Amino acid sequence: MRNVIAVRVNIISDVHARTEVLADVGKNCDAVICLGDLLLYTDYEDPGNGIMGSLFGSELNTEFIRLRTANKFDEARAIATKKWEELGNREELIKKEVLKQYEEIFAEMPTPVYITYGNVDRPEFWPQFKKEGMTVLDGQVVEIGGLKFGFVGGGLKTPYRTPYEISDEEFQKNVDALGPVDVLCSHIPPEIPDITFDVVAKRFERGSEALLEYIKKYQPKYSFFGHVHQPLASRTRVGKTECVNVGFFRGTKRPFVLDF
């Protein structure tokens, strides 16, 4: 008779600086998976919060948010450019805020954790905060409890010009590097309408054709992702693969639990 060992993995995405409950994610599980978007640039519920709220102030950031939400990207960039001219060194000011958030977020991040980048992350700063028990993966595979988990980070190019948007070619290269896995983990979803449409923002977020083709080809047991905060559908099936949005952690404050 074989002994069967149960494994529990808590999965989160879109932390967006929700640090006060982050440590709790590591409770009652064998490992944590984090699918990126650690930083909070723009808080749509509280325009005075986040990096942009801190630098622009609540009033200007409210207008910036209104224009972006209305897909008036050129107008939003125009008011932002004017403000940056007043403030001075844009990169240094943003960097200071980014480092402050990362210091707090990584300090609270539970371990062991397997983590990849989101589209608003700044991977170049992660090495100075990475701690023991934290494994950063992108275009790489790790074994957890006897299953192969493949990770693909970042987002694809959009009009929003978020910090870590990469080309379709680079993203495809990272997907191709995986080979067959049991569980596919990414920040953005595969390109499927129901799981890429945000019902609050009333727009389609950009998903990945490369991920969808990977799923069709290899049929992993699961495809886990985040990115779309309020999806029309939180899960769907492609053949044998269950595609699951693990949730907007900043809003839900709880992980998706995978037992196997």
C-alpha cells in the first residue's frame, strides 16, 4: 500500500502593495505561488494612494485616472508630462517610491514562494530584496509535490505602457522554453474573451495567444493567472485544461488554494 502525501499550494496574484495580510498567505500550506504585480502605481479606489497618488496628489491623479479609464491616453499623458516637468527627475522620483514599496512587500512575502513578474513590476530591482526561500521564475520550470509548474511573467505591449510589457516575440520565447508541464503559471491570461474582459473597467485586457496555443498543444492540468481584476468569468476550460484566474489579491485578501 502506497503512502499518499497531500500538498497544498496557496496562489496569489496582483498584490498591489496589500502588505498587511500578505504574511498570512503562507499559513496552512506547503508553498506559495505569486503571479506578480506587486507594486501599486495607481489606486483607482483611492487616487491619493499608490505611487502616482503620492507624486501627483489626489486631485490631479483623479483626473489622470478618469482620462485613462475613458481610453484618452494621449490626454492622460499630456497632463502627466506637464506635472513631471514641474516635479523634476521623473525616474528618480518613481524609483524612490518603487524601492519603498518593494522593501515593505518583500519583507512581508511568505516563504517558500515561487514568484514571477507582473506587467507593473520592475524586475531590475528584485535582486536587492530577494530573500532566502524565494525562487524567481520566468520561462522556467520547477517541481512542487511531484508536479511540474511552468512560469511565464510580464505582460504584452498595450496603450497603458506599464513598466514590464515585453514584445510578443520575447513572451513567445519564454513560453517555448517550458516544454510540457502539469501546471502553467503566468501573470496574464490566455487570449480567451470571457477571462480577459474586465466587467468594472468595461474593457478587454490583453491576453496571450502564445499561452492559448501552449494549452491546446500540451493540455496541462491547470493554467493559473491573474491580471484581470474583475473578469467576466473567473475560470474556463480548454480541452483538459482548467484555466483559473486566482483572484485580485489586493481586493480579496485571500489566496486561491490548490490541493493535490
